[in-house]
Amino acid sequence: MARCLAVALVLVPVLASAGEIRLPPIKSVTVGPGRALLVNGKPFFPLMAWLQDAQNFPLVTECAMNTVAGYWPKSSGTQDVTGYLPLVEKAGLYGVMPFEAKLKGHPALLGYIHDDEPDLTHQVSDAEIVPAKHLKINTRTPLWRILDGDRTSWSVLDPLQGAAITIRLKAPVTVESLAVWPTISKGLAVMKEVIFEADGVEVLKATVENKKGEQKFALPKPATFKELTLKVFSTYPGDQEWGSLGEIEGFDKEGKNALLSPPRTVPRSTPAETLAKYNAMKAADPSRPVFLTFTGNFHPFFKRIPEELRMAYPEYVKATDVVGYDIYPIYGWNKPEWIHLVQEATDLLVKMAGERPVYAWIETSKGGQWTGALENQKEVTPTHIRAEVWMAICRGATAIGYFTHVWKPSYSQFGVPEENRKALREINEQIARLTPAILGAAPKQAASIASEGDVKLDLLAKDGPDGLYLFAVNYDERLREAKATLKVEGLVAGKEVVVVDEARTLKADAGSFTDSFAPLAAHIYRLAR
């Protein structure tokens, strides 16, 4: 993308009728030095809300966000995204939208975005298991689990009485015994009399006991086949018609399970597939950047994916112009002690991104669908939000997104509690006001931060239009207070240090000054030229 050297000016909203704040129409979007997004040649710091209906736009602007990202089909009564983006524009916002050629040149189009989280993994199997036509298929318990080798996983057979499934193999196998692992759950039917057919010929009729664990049956003689069919002739009845099966095994003469077909972990979209989508978007409209959001799986902390998939992330990065991630320590995991991951993940992604802008999605409330009962979920506080935002910025993020959806006590796209909305507005207004400094050039003089003890602190130093700015955050998950020393090369003793937006100043010693940091506190300092 085109480069621009002028970063002293900032994109300023203009006043519309009835006091409404409106961003100027977009004529160009480029990337400047320091991974800054430039709109019409001026630095712009996107503050994004994810996947919002138009009825929520007043809440988005109330929280001083300037951009919405993503589009859900039929959102806000629209037929497609071409009807949605004009609503975004009317609200005075910019949009980062799924690609649609008809959006090209739209004055509210900040960029395009890939389908969410192409790196999100799932398991697939090479096993082909064909159910009888009358069976109801539960997609949450795929039939390949019957052959995955995990005897704690299971697949639903609904109804269990009269159920039949056929295993189709790629090559013939010869087995001397067969085994089933029935599952026993209160109220569910359990298989009793079963028949196995090999290539259509009955090879075993057996009675399964009403108990958990392996039940192995020797065949009258070895059977060779490419297709093995299990039929449930009768059941131990339960309150429900359906039941489940943990595993089917077929053992050859060496005792090896010849039916075993373990699953593979694969992403939603491979790097090559993602790159092909990116190239198609850029060929159709090179005037706008393409955004891409990762899961947190690139951080080794999670250990949820095979290492070869983690090594593929640099290839994913080639498929985008602006790259971000989502890690929600509290909302997503109920683990406030994982808050430091925001700082670490941003650092890792910035190093992979090169000159590309980087963004982080930030949690805004509790109410997640995967973190247990609402009463057991821990609060996301203004302190958490502010700390995570400045962790990301101090590590090089040049855009921020906010995830505002909650599922508990009921679903809402913008379920942010009032005190957090107030905090979001304060944080975002501060970022917008300080954008010329945040996106400014690195200063010539060296700057660093350290504390007594081993408290985790981070620092971003930038040349702003009216002085040297130091953005600092205590990101220590142990919630330790810090007495910090900030060193600045060439700092003169007695120099006044303004603590931005805190109505206080500090006096510098020769080469440094000190300040106190409460747990997860962030401070901003300005040293006039």
C-alpha cells in the first residue's frame, strides 16, 4: 500500500446538523510509518465495535467508537451489506465490511474483512460412516467418533432401536474379533442384541451387557471386508429412544484395531485458501485494506493446536493488510490472571505483522456463553478494559476493537454495563485526542521503564506534536503495585512531567522520574519540548 510521511495531522471529525459528530467521507485509505492507518492522508485510529445492528449505533457512538466491523446477513432489515453500509454512514461511522464489489469507493468503507477467525480449528476424520436413512443425525456428536480411538467420546444413535450404520473403508481389512463400547447414561436406551455384517454377510450376532466398557466378541472365523455394518436388533429401554455408542473396534491377528481412524485438526481455512480470497479481493478493489482476525491460538500459551499449524501463522499474515486477534481472559475463560496474555499476544503479532497495522479485540463485560453460570462469572471492570487497551497499544497496536456481545442472562449484541460504557467513552475519547502522539514517530532519545521488584510494566515512547509522550501500563496479573522509574535519555533535572488527564505533574531527576502504579494502572506522560 502507499506510504505517507506526514503524521503530524490527525483525521478530525466534523460537526453535522443537530450537534451530531460525523467522520469525513473516505477518499483514500493507506498505511503510513509505524503501522498507522491513514484516511485521506491523515492518521486515523480505528475504534471498532463488532457485528452490530443499526439500532445499536447510538450505543457505539455513545462509547466514542468510530467504526463497526462485520455484517450479519439481513442485519437491520437489509438484504445484503450494500444496504447496511449506508446505515453505517448515516450514523457517522466507518465500516470494515465483508467483501462486496458494489461497495468499491463507498465514502464510509474503511476496509474489507475476511471471514472471522480462519485459523479456528476443528477435527475431521477420513472415516466414512453412513447412517441408515431413518436415523436422526446429531452434528455435535459426529459418527466418526465411533472410530476415533477415544473411548470417552461418543456418537448419538437416534432412535437406538433398529439403528444401523455402515463403515466404509478405503482398503479391505481382515479381523478376528469385534468390540463395542456402549455408553450408559441415566434415561437413555442401551444397545442389547446387535448384528455385524461384513460386505453384506452376517459375521456376528451378539448380546451386549448393560454396562460400560469394552465388550469384545471373537468371530467364528476371520472376516475380510471393505464395509462393516452394525445393526441394533434390540435395546435395554430407557426414558429416551436414543442412545449412544463410544467405539467400534475390529482386531486383526496381531491385536491391532484395523478400524481405527483418528481425527485430524484442521483450520476453517488454510493459509493458501485465505491468501486466494485476499488476492481476489485486492484484484477487485486495491483501494481498501483487508482486515483479518485470528483466534489466540498463535500464542504458545494455549497449546490447543499442533505445532505445525502454529508455524503456519506467518503464511496467514501474507493474506491480509491489517491483522488482529481476540483473546478475552475474563469473558472467554473466567481467568483474570490471564490478562497479561493481551500484552504478550500483541507483541507476538506485531513481530509477525511487519509493517501491517495490528489490532486487538478487547472484552467489555461478563456474560459469555462458555464460562459457566452467570453468577459464577467474574466481572470485567473498567480497570480491566483500560489495562488491556493500553497493553495492546504499548506493544504496537494501531487499532482497537471491542467485543460487546453477551449471552447471559440473555443475548444482546451490546450488553456492556453502564459503568463500562462510561469507561469506554473515556478511553476512546482519550485515544482519539492523543492519536497524533500514539501514531507519531519513535523518539530519538531512548526511554525505558522498570520497577522495584519484578512487577510487569510496559512503555511506549512517541514524539507527539507538542512533546515527548510516554504511555505506560502495569500489566502484572498478580495485581502488584509498582514504584516505577522511567528513564529518558537527556532528561534534565527539574523538568516538569505532565501526567495527562490526571491533573498532576511530576518533577524529573537527571535522566529519569518516578511514579506509582496501582495494579493494572495505566499512565500517560508528556514532556514538553
